[in-house]
Amino acid sequence: MNTFQIKYFDGVTSAIQEGTVKLSYGHWDIRLEKPDGTMSSIHWQLKDIKQTEFVGNTNIFKYGDFPQQTLECNDPDFVKALSLQYPDYEFFKKEYFWALNKGTGVFVGITVVLLLLCVGVYKYILPSVAESLALTVPQEYEIKWGNMMFENMIQAPKKGEMGSELNLTKNDTLSRLANQFVKEIDFKTTYPIKITVVNEKVVNAFALPGGNVVVFNGLLKKMKTKEEFAALLGHEVAHVTHKHSLKNIFRSLSGYLFMSLITNDLNGITAVILDNANKLQNLGYSRELEAEADESSMKTLKENKIPTKGLLNLFKILEDSSQVAPPELLSSHPLTEERMKFAKKNQIMNEKIIENPRLESIWKEILIAENKL
Amino acid sequence: MENEQPQFRQFSYHGDGTELFKIYIVNWLLTIVTFGLYYPWAKASLLKYNYQHTKFDGSNFTFHGTGKEMFKGFIKIIGVIGVLYGALIAAQLSGNTTLTIVVLLGFYVILLLLVPIALHGSMRYRTSRSSWRGIHFGYRGDRSELTKQFLTDAFLTIITFGIYGAWFINNLRTYIIGNIRFGNITFQYTGNGGDFFWLNFKGRLLSVLTLGIYFFWYSMDLFDYFIENIYAEQNGKPLPIRSTAKGSDFFLLSIVNGLMLSFTLGLAFPWVQARVFRFFMSNIWVQGDFDGNSLVQTEAEYRDASGDDMVDMLDLNLI
Ligand SMILES: [Zn+2]
């Protein structure tokens, strides 16, 4: 009844000792048969029965300090007898994770809910936290960092020396004119905007945090009208004003940290899949930022009474050269049908234009500097 | 009245993918929720499960380590690494180039020194916290001896552009395995650097020539070489250890595992792991007149897990 067949190890030798255990008040009575046929008896005090495990059909109990004694019982009724004999005593440590104590269904349910929670945090909470963190960075720091990055990229032209492979060479004349041009447009920004035209054949432009905008001469050369240039500047200045670089950095960083936390303990394949999902997410975000900058540019054109067809024409230039364009720089400009559609839909036909003669004359000077007039 | 004992005894793994899956999920979630602090407990629960479900001669192994022990070690190691990186960053921020170079060199020297120290600690901890039929394993190596040997061999490996690496690994195995005790059983490692070098040379060359297919046979050669060079002795009686792992079996196992992983986007990982353990364990045999009842407890207890945590953190896989 209260007596069960057991195997016992005394922690001194590895010999398997067969015997019985009897559940008594406050302790277990273990009786073992010695090889010579005599019996010996051991008491296990309840409070020192330390570790309980369940392996296959076997219940394993450990007793005392190092080296521990071990008792193994295969009797399926043993656990039942334990709870009957010692109703207040817990031999089986409850799993710390309560879902494990319930059935498999509950466990799977809880797991799925927690996974969805993870996805939710990643998709919705993390980005907004990252963005609000980005917004807390003071403007002066942004300007300082941006200038630091800028100085690392741009090289003043030295006599008899071409720009090095990594650094971009500044075109002084065009940069001066571009800065005059930008002063004639009201971008409604609090950042000190500084345009730098660099001697590169690449058709591209990018904005650094804090107000530096870099335009590649390859793009400027392809422009025929001042409104195309204004649209480009409107777009780049919007990146600056809306702190897009910072937001992007904060979002990628938080996504990266979140992903490394999650994939830390995972196997290769799952980690790679999650990693790529994160990259896709980031790509989607930079598309979002581009769209925001396009909208902002359109608004700037309208407010300054500059022809809004500039944006559409700018996209046409970018599309024409996209086949030969090398990998893009800091701010990528993925050209999509959507951007063209947006520009077409929002451009105003027969709009009221107020010509700014100074803007026009600066543009003429730019064209002359480019040998186009 | 017993018949003569069989001359071969096999290891076996009885873990189950579903149970492992549960352990992995719980570990994973709790590690995320605690920002990684749960890691030592996660490791302990996995080790416990795998030890419990590994059997030899009808009895299972037990892992006695706890998350708490490993957490203490984990915190210590995080502290050490934090101080090291702190010094490195401080030196870089100072803008002093000489100081940065000195600190950087110091950083690598300390890191290199930490490897044998961590190995030593890890061996002492792992062996002491492992038992079979109530008898604990033990490691009797000497820390400074191991460090000296490790640094000498590391130096030789560097100046020979890695060629000496085969001898390095072999010497390390010889020292470490030679110092493992299991009750009154002693161990020896009989491999030698020259054989090991040619084994690797041949394996890599053929793997490249066969576009990687030979890799599975190469892996099994390495496994066989390791297992068959472990030589145990109980009271002067030899207990050679044999491997029956075949490259073709491992190849099939890997193909199925690869398919399982790709079709489930990696979710089948716990089942794959159980299959791998089952494969390796069932291919290790102990030959000779082993007396499983006459082992005597000989080794002292050792509970400091810092070395083991360090080995884990450095992702060392030297042996
Ligand atoms: Zn843009």
C-alpha cells in the first residue's frame, strides 16, 4: 500500500541497491537488501528531500548535500501515494512558467499570444518610441553631427590633385550659386540650409542631418528648369526639417537591437528570416520618408508660387538615369510608380505663377556655369 | 546466476522534440522579457533536460548545476568584459594614439589569457556538476599548467600561420581529457597532432573538391578520431571507446534535418536537435569489462560557474 519498490544509490559508490520505500510520518523509510542477504534501513527526512525529477516513467528523488543520495521509483502509483500521505508537501517543484503546468493547448495558446505581442511591439510600439526619442535630440547636436559627417565626406579641391576615391570634391562656383538660389525660396525650416554641389557624374543628391544638402553635379547638369532644382531642394530640405536621418537611424537601431535580443538564442535559419524581415521593414520605412519628403516638396513649390510640374520633371530625370545609377548614398530615392503618380496628381495645371526674377537670374548663372547657355 | 555481461555498452539519448520545443519556447520568451538576464536559467534547464535523457548502461546522467550558480558567473564575466571594453572606449575617447594602441594590445593579451582560465573553470564546473548513478565526474587539471601550455601552443600556431593548430588542439585535448576523473575511472587521449593535421588536410581538400559533399564524411572522421582516441581505464582494466558513426548516415541525417528546418522556417529546430543527439549518442560504445557498480565517489564539489559562462560567452569550441 504505502510501500514501493525502488532503486537506491548512496552517493558513495555507483552500486545499484534494490529495496523498498515506506512513506511514514515526516520521513521515508528506505529498506535495502545487502548482497549478503541482510537488510539495512535508512531514513530520509521530508525537508531534506531536495530535487525531484521525472524522467520517462521514473520518478527520481535526491537527498542531502553533496554527494547526494538518489532514489528511483518506477511505480505509477507512487506520486498518488505521495500526495495522499503528505497533502501539504510539494515534492514536484511547480514550473516557474505557469503555462507549462497546464495542458499543451494552453501552452500553445499562451505562446501564440506572446508571439503576437512581440510582433505588435516590433511593428507599432518600437517605431513610435524610436521616433519620439529621435525628436528629443536637440537641434544643435544634430547640426554638429551633420557637420562632422559632412566634413568627412567633402574635400576642398587641392591644386593638381583629383578628389580621392572616397571623398567628394566640392564645386565652389556652383555651390555658391546654389546657396543663393536656396535663399530665394522659403522652406519654412529652422535649420541652416547649406547646399554643396560636388563634381560627380552620378545622378543623385542627399541630405545630412542638421542642414547640409549635397547635390551631385551629374543631376544638376540634367536639369533644364529652375523648378526642377527647386523641387529637388524642397525634397532634400524636407528630409532635414523632418529629421528623417535621425528618425531612420533610431528606427534601424531599435529594430536591430530588438532583433538581436530576439534572435540571440535562435538557430540560424529563423535568425536569417527575421533579419531579412527587419531589413524589409526598414526599406519600407525609408520609402515612407521619401513620400513624406515629396509631399513636403510639392507644398513648398505651391507656397512659393513655383510651377509644380518641377517635381514630375525631376522624377523623369531620375527615372531616365536610374538604369545607369550606381548604389545610392545616404538617402536613397527608390523610384516607384507611386511617386510619379503622386507628382502627376498633385501638379496644378494653369496655376498662378509669380515669377521671382532673382530666382530666374541665379538659375541662368547656374546654366552658364554648366556651359548650357 | 548472471550471464556474462555484454562486452559493449552503448550511450543513448531519449529526449523528445516536443518537450525540447517547450523548453526552447519558454527559455526564449523569458530571455526576451528579461532582456537576456534569464539566459543562465535557460541554459540550466536545457542542460538538465539533455543530461537526464542521456543514458549509459541503463542509468541516466544528472546535471546538478543551477541557473543561480550560472547567473553569478554570468554577472562576474559581464563585469570583466565591461571593464575591458570600458578601458578600450576610454582610451579611444582620450584621442591619444599611443595609449589606444597600448590598451588595445592589453585588451587582446588579457582576452587570450582569459581563454585557458575560462577553459579550466568550465571543465571543473561541468565535470563536478555531472553525475551518473550518484557518482560525480571531476577535473584535476592545474590552471597555470594549462595556461602555460595554451599560450605556448597559441604562439606556435600564430607563427606557423595556423599549421601548428592541429597539434595545439591535440595537446589541449590530451591535457584536459587526461585530467578527467569519473570515480575510479581515468581517461587518456591518445591522438597526435600529425595524424590530426593530415585528417583535417585530407578532409578539407576533399570537401572542396567534392563541392562540400565530402564534408559529412570529414565530420564523421573528426568525430571518430576524437571518440576512438579516448581511452578509459578502471582499476587497471582498459575500457576502449568506439565510434560507429558513418559518413553516409550523417549525410542522410543532415539532409533530412535540412529539409525539416527549411520547410518549417527553422521551427523544427528542437526536433532536429533531438535527432542529432540521438545519432551521436547511439554511435558511442564502451568496450571491455566495465563494472558499473563499483565506481567510487572520489571528486570534490565545485560550484563556480564563471569559467563555464566565459567559455559560453566567447563561444569557444576548442575541444
Ligand atoms: Zn529623399
